[in-house]
Amino acid sequence: MSDIPEDQIEGWLKKLERESWQLELLVSAFTIFLLIGANSQFGEFIVDLQYQYNLSGAISVAYIFLILIQKSILALTICLVVHLMLRGFWIGAIGLRSVQSTIDFNKLNYNEFFTERLKNKVISLDRMVIMLDEICSVIFAFSFLIISILLAFGMFLTFLAISGFILSTGLSALPSSTISTVLTVILAFSYVLLIIAGFIYMIDYFTLGFFKKIRWFTKIYYPVYRFYNIITLSGLSRSIYYYLISKFSKKRIRIVYGLVGFTVLFMIMFSFDQYQYFPSGSNAAVVSANHYDDLRPDDRYINTVSIESKFIDRPHFQLFLRYDPSDNSIIAGQCPDFKPLKEDGLNLTLRLKAKAGNLQITGIDYSNEDQQKLMQCQQAIYQLSINDSIYTSLKYHFYEHPSKQQKGLLVTIPTDGFKIGENQLNVKKMSSDSTGDFQAYASVPFWYNPN
């Protein structure tokens, strides 16, 4: 490009500006189509993570980051739909201009009072076309800026989580001494400073450079600005950001920020619901299709428990209890002297083994693990009852449910003690606090009518 004369580069850029609307339309339409599918797939992926993994502690930040990516996809879809609609309006205005370029107020035959005001208020088609073209181009760029803002926030949270995890892990490995105590205070103070500096960076970003205007603070703030530009990858969208805030009035941009922020806050704090006389959540009075295998869609996860059907007519019926990885700490509390072969988290899948002078790669062998003890530890956190009868001598089995291959326990309950008609299955689960009390977990009504 250095060998091309400046006037040719300028002419090439002007041509691109004039014809960019065609690319915008193509990219918007194609991207919207892809994003709609991507948003659905990404939502399913996040649901999979919720049910298959224990997203607590530092891992929860990764989950938040994924949600921010999903919201970025949604925000980009909305912006591109608005852009496509305005471009359609812009093309319609150009078509109208080719037929009628001016307004003949004399033909309207309005009163002089209205005619004068319409002449002052109604903008010409030329100005409308130019204004719409400018707005469309800005929206196209602004949509990608929104993504960068959300992803930058996610990167910031991820950085804090990783830093906090490394810090806590390192400090826990230090022996108890005066030096380690001093080091702990220094590192904790440094971590707090990192958080404060990050929030200063975010405030500066959303206030369109408030801290960059303070003369005595700029040299102090510049290293923070450079550091978090790298951490949040904001440098990728920095040019768009500064061009936009220099193009438009900062007051208007702040108004847009305020309206968007207020809208998001309103959507979080309020919900529209006219079902005043219908309970929220799950309880004994609610029949949930998720509790029945024959009613739950194949692509849905089991929330808590599941039985075969609402209607039971056989001498036995089966109950599935979903294994939630977040219950590992509760299960471990019931079996403090038992250590499973698998760790809660990363586990080796292969190992090196020397046999007959040869080095072999084999899988991890779990066949020697005490399966009965695993079963006893897990079933100890549940208490099952039907109507007023508590069951304590039931036979449990490990089971992978056909619905999304969820892991859990399968228990078969005899029906000879059921009453004809409606019965109530109640499942309680041990709480995670120090009391160890059983708390209501699921309540499933069913109807028994023997053949």
C-alpha cells in the first residue's frame, strides 16, 4: 500500500464509503441468520453446563463469561435487525426521491398556520437519506462495539477469578510464619488494588474518558489504562470507540448509555405477570411435566427427580434421582472416611505401565472401587416418603437416564401400600449447612389404579 499515491487511496476509500451499504446489507442478513441459530445452540450449551457440572467458585466466572457471550450474540442480532430495517427504509427513501424529490405544499392546500410549521419541521428527502445512511453505518459499527464491551467485562471477571484462585492456592501452601502473614497481607492488598483499578478503568470507559481529563491523575492512570487494555482485549475495538465518541455529542452518548442501563436494570428487577392466582416455583400443588418420563420432551433435562408416568397400574414403579455434582461436599460429609478413586474435577484418563520390560499406555482401572460404599454414601443424602410412609429399606442402583444421559440413582418402590387414586411422593435432601437436616427437594403427585 505504501507505493500507492495518496489521491488514489483517498478515491478508493470514498468509493468504498459510497458502496459499503451493499456489503452491510449482505453481511447483516447473512449474520442474522447465523446468529439466530448460534444463539439457540449456545443456550443449549449453557444449559448442558448447568446440569453436567458444578459451576461454583472460580468456575462460576467461566459460566458468567459464557452468558455474556450469549448476551453479546443477542445484542448483535438486535442491532443488525434494526440496521437491516433502517437500511430498508433508506432504500425506500431513495426510491421515493426518484419519483418525488420535493414537497409541493401548495397542492396540499393546508391552512397557512400548518403550512409554515410543516415547512420548518419536515426535513427534505435529501437530508433524510443522508441522515439514515449515517445512522445505519454507525449502528453497524456500534453493534460490534457492544460485543467488545460485554466480552471485555467477561475478560475482566475471568482475570480476577484466575488471579484470586492462584493467589488463594499459593497462600494456602505457605507455612504458618510471620513472613507468610506479611506476604499474605501484601498480596491481598495488591489484589484489592487490582479490583479498584479495574473499576476505575470501567468508569473511565463508560464516562467517555472522565479520568483522562484530570491532569494530575493521567500519568498515574495511564499504566492502568494500558494494562487493562491488554487484559480485556479492548484494543481491538479502541478505534471504533474513539471515532464514535468524537463523532457524536458526549451528552447524547451518555443518554444512550443511561437508557440502555435503565432498560437492563428494569428488566432484571421487574417482570410482567398477570397470573396472580397461580403459584410460582414447584410445590406439592403443582403438577410438573418435568417429573414424568412420558410427558417430558426428550431434549429436556430432569431438574430433580422423575417417575415413569402420572398413572401407575403395576406392582412396582421406579423413581430416578438426578445426581447433582454440587452435592459432592454433602455426600463427602456422610462418608468422611471413604475416598473415591476419582477426583472432583480433572482426572487422568491414561497411565503409563511397565509390563514385561515394555512400556504400555492403559486406561485408569476403577473396577476395584467399593461400589457398595459409593451407593451408600450417595443414597444417604435422600429421604423418600409416599403419603405419610417413609421408606428406609429400598434397593438403589446407579443409573444413566435415557433423557440426556443424566447420571443418578434408580430406586424401585413397591405399590402394595399405595391408596387407590392420588398419592404424593415427597423427596427430601440433606442440606449443605452444618445442621445436616433434610429439606424439601421434590414433590410429585401420581395416581394409582391397579389392574
